[in-house]
Amino acid sequence: MEVFEPKRKLTHPILSQLPSQQVKKGKLVSAEEAVRIIRDGDTVASGGFVGAGFAEEIAIRLESYFLKTGSPKNLTLLYAAGQGDGKEKGLNHLGHEGLVRRVIGGHIGLAPKLQKLIRENKIFGYNFPQGVVSHFFRDIAAHRPGTISTVGMGTFVDPRVEGGKINDLTKQKGDDLIEVIRIKGQEYLFYKAFPINVAIIRGTTADADGNITMEREALTLDALSMAMAAKNSNGFVIAQVERIAERGTLRARDVKVPGILVDCVVVAPSENHWQTFAEAYNPALSCEIKIPMLSIPPLPMDERKIIARRAAFELKANSIVNLGIGVPEGVARVANEERIIEYLTLSTEPGVIGGLPNGGLNFGTGTNMDCLIDQCYQFDFYDGGGLDVACLGAAEVDREGNVNVSKYGPRLVGPGGFINISQNSKRILFVGTFTAGGLKIAIEGGNLRIVREGRERKFVNRVQQKTFSGTYAASLKLPVMYITERCVFTLCEKGVKLMEIAPGIDLQRDILDQMDFKPIIAKKTKRMDERIFLAEPMGLKEDLLNLPLDDRLVYHPEENLFFVNFENFYIRSRSDIRLIQKKVEQILAPLGKKVNTIVNYDNFNILPELVDDYSDMVKHVMKYYRGVTRYTTSTFLRMKLGDELKIRRLAPYIYDSQEKARKALTEQ
């Protein structure tokens, strides 16, 4: 393993020729001058997510300088997220034999030119989880020996499987960059650190001292961590910006990367400094304005929308959600169509929190976001279990519930943030079409019909590469669903279990005959909700706000507190009242003691003719209460319920906030 020692004197080939008093002003150089600091064999870190935050001008000039001079050569390229447009832009500029010797990155699918060199065994290729690389930069900056994580356990990244090595050359002659270690009896993966010689980052504005701001950038990513990692490795930092400011004119709070970390500043022409590879500039992507959400068009009614609609049924109010690339992107659009997006917090791994995650070449960015944080902090949150649910794509699924999204035949893609997210979210929804390659469906009278089956099966005996371990997830009892346009599976200890079938779909012909294995079949399979297959809105807002009664009645033993959450609850029948009484008694009667109770009546509704019956039920269950307080922000409801309680000689006080209700309870 390499150690952190200077490999060269800290001089720039251009700056070294200038008098010392001019060095600070000399940070402003051309792109070609900047890339000349990169030496043969250097490790170069590149920032970006698809096209956001990618220094396109620097990549273009590095490519042209190599083609003209044959230097620099044999570089190690290190990056977290995929960077490219799948054609010519991004890391595709570096896809020349001789320029790069080794690639270590989270996703290679957007850089087919580099992918080709890896596939042909002309360079060494490694895939690390995106979040691991993001944290890797911080660990290198701090001179830690490496990154320790459980992320990657049981997947192709695990050294007991493939060690993240993605071609034969690397498997036969490559270094072992990951090893298994044990700490206090638990296994972890140790990703070995090494110095970074050059970091290439991007910002919006730089001043003469090299201070960098990012006010027009769609993402901030790992620019600061990368710059620190290079600087503390005795390396260089190149920053691409779109404009220059005079020294001392930038607001200190706006500076994301301080000038002490930056060696070269390059002002890029506008055509090579687009906000993303799809947008030259959109102020809604950089948190400068918010646009009307109603202006976003609905999705067309096809198989992708059916899948997104079914996945949307799994969203719960106040959930924090991650949406992956591809089919999962549609879940955000469905949430917006159904007017439930305001009750969720959607996020993407490069740092977007809230708003509407974007798709296509804008993937990773957000519209109307609540907050934008650096990528490494987003993965701190994800790795620590902060996500309530993740909705991710699935290219292949096998009988054990393993999922592959990183390798399709000869095509190498990489996991991106998939491994971090899928191993640490509280619930996982894998979404995708049942077959691929030419699938055509029709929706007729609320029924689904397969017009033409896809050429490629996605439910296979064994996945080509294990990006998600079903066995590992089952051992942790992680709730996992596999959602397609025609059926829904769950993960159980014995593997994949069929739970739901779409209306119009034949079990044998359309499902079992199109799989390489026979799944476990639930004793009573359900029909997928018929609303999914109708053109009109599904009414998810009402479903979302109407929590199941079991989730509304919660006993907290540590406080001996019974909390009744009737927010947005509507009592429409006497059977509803009887069910409430039954559920309350099931929870409280076995305790053998009275409890303190708080009831939330915010936006509570009840048919007028049921008020007497409901109030009688309340009086009946009062025998289980030691003390009780109630609250609602509705003045009318406070008066109405207060009157009914008074008639029954019960405490009529109903407060206007939970805080007041809780305080009153402690004083009883």
C-alpha cells in the first residue's frame, strides 16, 4: 500500500517561471497550462455526477494534450459517481489507450470509451460503491489508512467474491484494494487509501486567490473533500469556473473551497460549462428560484408508469425516500401527479433533499429542493440508516433475491450508490419491467395484456453479478419488494415470493413461463390495485393521509403513554367506532394498569349522526386512562367535542397544540 509522501516539489510549470510576488495572480491559467501539471503515473481524482459539476473544459484539454504529446500517460483515475453522457462527453475524453492505466470508480456506464478499454483488458478496472469513494476522499485528506465500512459485504465488491475487480486483467494482475477485517468480532470491508496527486473540481466563481463559490452549480458534490485530499497528499488542485471576481469581493459564507487548497483556476467557455449535460443553465436546479410543480407534465400511461404507480402505494407520509436512475425516476413524477409529493421528502445520493428529483441527463439534480448538501454527508445519512425507503432499479433478479444492476453481458456499468442505499435503507423497492428488450403492453378496460414479450428474461437462476445480496438482506430481515408491471414479489428467508398479480395477467403464461426459476407462491395471491391500470388519478393523497388504524394507536411503555393519532382520520360508520374500541381494548386491557393518554384531533372528521355513538365509545374506554388530554388546531372541533365530553361529565378541555396537551397531562 502506498504511503503519504511527497512525490514531487509543489511547483507549477508555468507558475515556477513567475516572480514570487505574482504567484497568487498566476493561479488563473489556461486549461492547457493547467493539465500540464499532471505527470505520468499520477492518480487523478475527478468530480461530477453525470454532467453536473464535471469540468468538461479540463477533460477536453487533457485529451487534446495527450493526443498531441503522448503525455501524461498511465494515469490512475479515481471518481465517485458516473460522469458522462454515454457518448462523447465527461470521462469519455479520457478513453484513450495509454492515457489511463487504472480506473477506480463508482459507475462506468456513462463512459463507454473507458468501458471498452476495461472490457478489452487494456487497463485495470475496479468498481467501488459510490458512497465509499465519497468517504474515501475524506479519509485520504485526513491521512487515515483507508475507509472501513460494511457497504459491499456479500456483493461482487467483497474480496471473497470479486473484490470489485471488473475484468480479467485486474483479477489476474491487479492489486488487492479491499480486504476483510474484524473489529470487536464483526466483519468489515477495508478500502485501502492511497495519495491523490491531482484533483479536478468545478465551481461557479473564483477570485484572484482561488476561493471558489458554487452559486450556479446544480450540485456541490465532493469538491472540498477532493481538494483537501490532493493538497494533503502534496498534490495539486485544478478548479474550472465560469467567471472571475476581484480579490476580497466574494462573501466568505459563499466560498465552498478556500483558495489555500486551489493551485490553478481555469475559466471555461460557456459551451463547456453547462449546468448539466442537458441544461445550459436552469436557476431552479441551483436553488435560486422555485417553479410551479403543476407545470411538470404527467407521465404517459405505459409499463414504466404502471410500475411507478404501484411503487407509489408503498410511500408513507413523512417518509425520507431515495429514488434511483431509470424506472424509479417515475415515482417522483407519479407522486407529483397524485399531489402527495409535499408529504414526502425525496432525495438523491449526490446531496439533493426535498423537491422533485430529475431524470435523464439531469439525474442526480433536483427541482425545488429544500436543501443541497455535499455528497459525502448524504452518504453519511444513508449509510447510517436515515432512509425510510429506497426505490431502485433491477436488471436481473434470481431465486435467492439477489439483484444485478452493475453488469449486463459484456457491458460493465458499476453500482453507483446502489450498494450503499440498498444495504442501509429501512425498506427496499426494486422496480423494473418483468422482461426486457422489445416488451410491449396494452391496457384495456383496466386489464393488462402482454402484446409482445421482451426478448430477455430478468428473473434468472443466477445473476451475472451480485450488486445486492438477497441472502444478506434476508438475514437482516430487511423488507424487500420486487415490483414489475404484471406482478409483485417479496423477499423471504427461502427466496423470492409471488404476492400480487395484475388484472388480465395469466399466472402460468405471463409469469411462470417467463422465469428461469419457480418462485414461492403465496397461498392467496392478491390482485394489484385496479386503480393502477386506469387513466385517472389514483387518489393516493387520501390513502397516504389515512393511516391504518393500527399505526394510529401506539403505546409507549417507557413513558406509560398511549398516543392516539386521529389526524386526517374520518369516521364514516358505526363499524369504524366499534373497530376503534376493539383496537384500544386489545392494546390496553392486557397491561393491567391505567395509562396516560394524548389524542391528536387535527383535521379529524366524523359524520354528524355518529357523534353521539363516538362520544359514548370515548366514555367507555376512559376506564383504561389514568389521565387524558386532547388537542386540535380547529376551534370548531374543540368546541364541538368539548360540548359532547361535558355532557358525559368528562373533562372537556381540548388544547390547540401537542405541547400544551402534553404539559397539561403532566400536571394532572
